[in-house]
Amino acid sequence: MFEPFSRAYYLGRLYVEPYAGDRPVMHDEQHEAVNEQLYATGRGIERLDNPLVMKLGNRHLAVHGDTGIPGQTLAVPESMLPERLDEPPTLREVFLAKADRATQLVEMGIAAGI
């Protein structure tokens, strides 16, 4: 779903659509799989429900898991969208912060949706 892009980010393509909730979400099983594959260290027991930090446009979003979201979809509250979206949704490039960069963005309070 995501491939290395730079020292700080992976690159992926997801359907991005407006969402009536209060924080960005994606399908919970995909969220957990990405968390395990790209954020887990492999040392001991680790949480797989931490938010994934994604960059959409010029905005960083803390993305959580939700069972009601279709696969390959990033659902974002309209107030957090960087621009108006196409109808129907099309695949868009989304950057996923690597683990160390995600931690830095969350600690700095830059990732919206925590």
C-alpha cells in the first residue's frame, strides 16, 4: 500500500473522501496492518492502534482506524481537507510519515486529529 519515498515519508495512493466524523480515519484492519508493517519495531509487545501520520496536500493528519470505512480509503472531516475533492473520489497521492517523523509531528502538535 505504501512504498519508501524519502528519509521521512512513504508514498501511497488512497481514495480520499469527506467524512462526517471528528478525526481522519481509514479501515481499521488496514490501519493495523500498516501500523504493524511500518511503525512496529519488532521488540516486545507493541500497540498497533497508534495514529498513522499522513500528509495530504500541505496538512498532516493523525489517522485512526474505523470499521465503517471502505478499504483503500482515507476519510477526512471536511474542515481538515486541504481542498475540495472530486466526485466520485479518485485515487490521490498520500504521504505517510515514517515512525520517527510521525513521533516528532505528534509531539510538536502538528498532526491534526489526535
